[in-house]
Amino acid sequence: MSVIKLESGKKNRQTVRRFRQLLGLEALHEANIRSNPVPYIERASERIFHLQRALFEAAEASKSSFGSKTPPKMIEVDELEYRRLLRCRAIVEKALDECRADSDDP
């Protein structure tokens, strides 16, 4: 005896729903995404580009500038705050490295 699987499109609907949620759109857009996904894919691509640019700028901002002519100011920071900033910097650098690795893959 064999089992016949019924493809009701549930997986496709879940994919469309997740894509819509990731873009931050309302449920009304689901039918449009199914019928014409290109503008939504372009929107997602644009968002990805902006996130990658923000990661790059954050990584560049975290590097020290050796050519600076003004003497650095000393400020006191709580040790927990300093560790949090170091964790944030590590997360940004790791994400940027992953973006670079993804763009290098063919």
C-alpha cells in the first residue's frame, strides 16, 4: 500500500508569508508577492545592500585612525560597557566577514 501525498501549496504559502514578514509588509501583500515577486525581491535586495553598507561603515568606524593629528581624549567607561562595546565590535566584524565570504562565492 502506498501513500499519496497531497500538495496543497502549504509550503509555498509559508515561504511567501515568511518573506513578507521579513520585509515588514502587511498580509495584504501576500497575493501580490505570489503574482509578481520581482518588486519585492528588488526591495529585499536593496535592504540587504543597506545592511551590508551599515556593517561596513560600522567596521570602519571601529578602527582607529593613525593619521589623526589631534591627541586622543581619555574617557572613563565602565568595564561592563567596554566589554559590551567589544562584543558589538566582534559581532559587526564577524558579520562583515561573512558578507565578504558570501560575495566571494560564485
